[in-house]
Amino acid sequence: MAANNTTSAQGGDSDDDNVVNWVALVISLVALLGTFAQVLQQYIASAAGYANCGESVMGKWHESKKRKFLATELRFKVQFETPVIFVCPPSNTKGPIKNKPICFVDGTNSSLEQTRALLAGDEEAQRRSLQENRVHTADNERASWVMLLSQLQSMEKESQEWQQQHYNSNPPQSLPPVGFNSHTLAVAVQAKERSWDNMPASLKKPYATTTMCHLLELAAMMGIHWKEFDRCMDRYRGEGNGYILTGANVADLGVTFKLQICGKSRFLENRVIPVDEVKELCCGFVSTLFQEENKDRRRIEFPNEDPKDLGYLQLGSKFEIAETMVLIDCNTDTANYFRSDETRHGHLFPVPFELLGMLGKTVHIRNSAFRMLPNPTPYHWDKNFFNLRRLVREYWKKIGDSDADLPAIPQIQQLIDDAGHLVWVLELDKQSKTPGYSMPLLNALHDALDRCDAHLKESDRGLVRMVVREHFQEVLKLANHKSGGEGEARNNEDDGGGRRRAEHFDELTAASPELRQEAFMELYFFKVLREVRERAVKSYNRRQTTQYVPSEQSREPSIDSSHEAAGVSAQDSVKLKKHGDGRWVPVLHIQPPGVPLASPGIDVTTSLESQATAIWSTLVFRMLCWLLLHDFHKKDVQIAKSELMGSRLPVYIA
């Protein structure tokens, strides 16, 4: 009996020992697992920045993040991809990163997937919310370059849809509207792999890369106008179209920009024309009609070289405009007008816009409805003080006026026909669904500019330069010369209707809005033209007959003066109602009193005065057509930065 009790006691002790052993084992395993988890956590925690590459920060780009174990350092490093953003034609096949595919931002679904910008498929509602530009203040943790890509995609999609609707609302056209592949300016993206180890300590979000020149172009495309651009203090601020773009220097990195959405953006008729020349306009450079088409345009060399001919103009600051006046051989007084803030630089509008319209290259894309361009001048383009449509009508009246003393040559008759046709088209445009943007109007303006360019390229380049020079010398002199008061006004010529013709530009400010355009054209045709014609011919003859060597001889012409361009014959401009390009001359066609019709038998070798008159009349008409075909935002002015054209200085987008 006692033996049985002893055995039972020994069995109980054995069971207790097993329980203790199991408990100890469990505790040991828990401790081991805790130690292992702690070690694992320390290794995982060595992947610094992994939490900063989440979807809330990088959008769909977060799918590229990964950890890579470094056996030699016993730690993980974080790798991810961010975009390199640049601007180029859609036909470009070479990007800043070799052997990497180029993804273009064109608003299509495939582009959305490739650039990982907008949300598609089952997230269509969120994509529409983004297109509606709703400002979500709670999403401020997202990197601004993610928003930038989304806004660029919306820009392309919205503007192309608007253009298609605009095209459908106009009369049927012979050609379809231009598509994305017809553009010469597009946004492209390449993915670049980066490591968080190389991130500056002051940045908590991955950044995208671009260059200074491409950033300027992106800002212009999005409708952002620079308010501050201080390169000495590295302070940059641009606003416009619902965006704010700020920039500053970041230690251990460089100049870094941040995009913020502060309102609703629009990419309709206000969308900048997607052409390559926008890159020059952003920095105050203007390509002219005399530019060589096959010239190697390496912009990075331009800031270090002064323009040698009329192929390019610099209008980015008052000092650069003064240098441009010297380029076209104006006298020192004319250049000094722009070096002084106390002188007048305009009449109805600033004179640099007149130079831009007379010589600027036509950058409008045919069969496209976009007209907006970056302003290359330091002056505001405010159309509240004048009316370009009325100026065209007054030009048509004055060029057909017998008192203007214009020669009966084919080019003058061609200008009468073109101006009459344009007046007719402008009247039709008022009744269209899209006034100012109707396709017949834009195509008529483009055709008129092509004919003006053909005549100017066929004309003697030296005489063209003389006419341009004398014109701006006379205009700026009149703008800064005050009228002599009532005594002088009584001696002015009578226009036949009892009203005295204007003699000075300061009389335009006193004229009523409906008479302002008429007074302007009277001043041009009855005062400016006579002075320009006489002085241009005299100066041209002097250069041809004396040993004086002008500075222009050291400048290579940007295009051969013997270049053959398509002209309009005298017979076509007089006898035919329908021109070779299919354009019908309207019923508004008039013949000025006392001027006989041009005929095929007229000798085309007219006097220099007739040639100078035709050149001047063509330049003025071209100026009106160019300014009607292109437009600038009222708040957009150029801040001097010509040295940055083509600059490959790396900048970053936070």
C-alpha cells in the first residue's frame, strides 16, 4: 500500500517536471522569436526611406520601389524610379538616358499607363476628379511632380478634345485637324532608377529631374507666367492658370521647384501653340521670316553669341531691344529710347510688338485653332486700348485711297485684294460659333502671311532692311515728339471730311475709341510712309554709290536673296476672282480712284520708291495679320533670361 503511494508521488513529480520543461521551452522559443524579430526589424529598418516611397507620395510610381540587401554592409538599401522630364518633338528617339524607352505625354490611355500619371480603368472617377481640377488640401503629402505629370496629361487630353469640337463647329474643311504627331513640341518622360542613399537629408520625398530650359518650356505650356526670377538669390515664382510654381536652392542638391494647384486650370483656346519656336520665345528670342530652314539650331550656343543677321531678334529686355535696333542699323537715338524709362516705347501698343509682327516667323499650325504664345517682350499685350479688326479695315481703306499716293504695281494691288478679302472674312467670323478662332479666319490669315513672306523674301534684302530701319526711327521719333498744339493742328492737312489728320501719336490718346484706329492709319500712310520711303531710298542709294562699308556686310544673310518663293502674278491679282490657292476675292474688292489696273505688260523693274512703298505696305499688313493670328496673355511679360535658352543646368522637382 505504501509502495503504491510512493509510485503515485513519483508520477506526479514527473508530470510537473514535464509541464515546467514545456513552459520553459515555450518561453525560450518566444524569446528566440522576439530576438529574431528584433534582429530582422533592425535589418529591415536599415532600408531608410522605404516608407517615404509609398503610394500616397509617388502615386503609381511607388510600384517601382524595392529593397536590395547589401551583404557587405549587412543592410538593405531602397531603390525606386522617378521620371526625367524633358521637352522635344514627338519624332525624337534620343533621350537623356541611353537605352531607355521614351514615353510621350499625349493624354491617351497608353500614355497614362506608360507615364504612370493619371489613373485609368476602375479609377476612372478619380481621373475625372483630377480633370475637374478639384483642389484637395488633404493631399499635400504627394510629390508635386506626380501632380505635374497628371496636369500635363490633362492638358493634352482637354486641349485635343476642345480642338476637335472646335473643328466640328466650323464649316467643313478640306483637311482634318492636326493631331499630336503634327506638333513639334511635346513633353517626354524617361524612368531613372535612384537610391535613397543618395537623397539629401533635407528632402523627405523622391524628386524628378529636368533642366532649366525644359522647366521654362513646361511653365509656358501650362500657362504659368513668371513673377519673380532672381538667379542671384535663387528665388523663383510663377503664377497663372490655377498653378503656383516656386523654386529655391536646396543644400546638397541644387535648384528645386515645387508645383502647387491653387485653382481651376483651362487648356482650351488659351493653350500655347505646341511648336518648337516656343523654346525661343520663353527666353526672349524670336525667329524671323528670314531664318534659314536648314540651319543647325543649337540653342545652347545662342546666349554666348550676338545675332549676326535678321534671322533672330532679341526682345527679352529693354536693353536687348536696344541692341536689336542697332542690329537693324537704327541710329543711336532710336536705341537710346529703349535704354531710358522716361521715353515712350509705343503708340496704340508697344513698338516691339510691331517689330515682332513685321518680321516674326509664322508659328501658327495650319488647320489648328491654338493661337497663344509666350510673350517674348517686357511689355504687356493689352488689347483694351485698340482694335486690330478696325485697324485692318482702316488699312484696307487707306491703301485704296488715291490721296495716299501709292504706285500702281502688282504688289499694291495684291495687298488691296488681300486686305479686302480679310475684311470680308472678319465679318463672317463675327457670325461664327467661335469668333476670333474660326478656321476660315485662321487659314485666311495664314495664307496672307505666306504671300507677304514670299514678297519680302524676293525683295532686295538691303532695301528691306532700310525700310525697317527708317520705319522704326520715324515711329519712335513721333512717339516721343510732342505736337505743337492748336497752332500746328490748324495747319494739318484736311482729310476731305472736315477733320484734321493726325500728325503725332499723342493725338491718339485723345481720340475716341471708334476714331483711334482711323487716326493711327492716317498717321502711318500720310506721314510715316512718306518719310520712310524718301529716307530709305536715299540711304540705299548712298550705300550703293559710296565707299561706305556698313556693318551689315560683316553679317551673313540668313537666307539667300536669290531664293525663289511662290509669288502672285499681276494677271492673277487683277483679272481672276479666284486665286490659284482656291481663295475667292470678295465683292468688297475695290480699285482706288486714279490708279489704273495692273496688267501683264507693266515693267516689273519699277523705281526704288515704288519698291520701298510696296515693302512698307507689306510689312504693315503683315504686322496686322501676324498679331491677329497669334495672341499673348495680358499678364504675361518677359523677365530677362536669354542666357538660359538651351541651358542644360539640372534642376529638380520636389
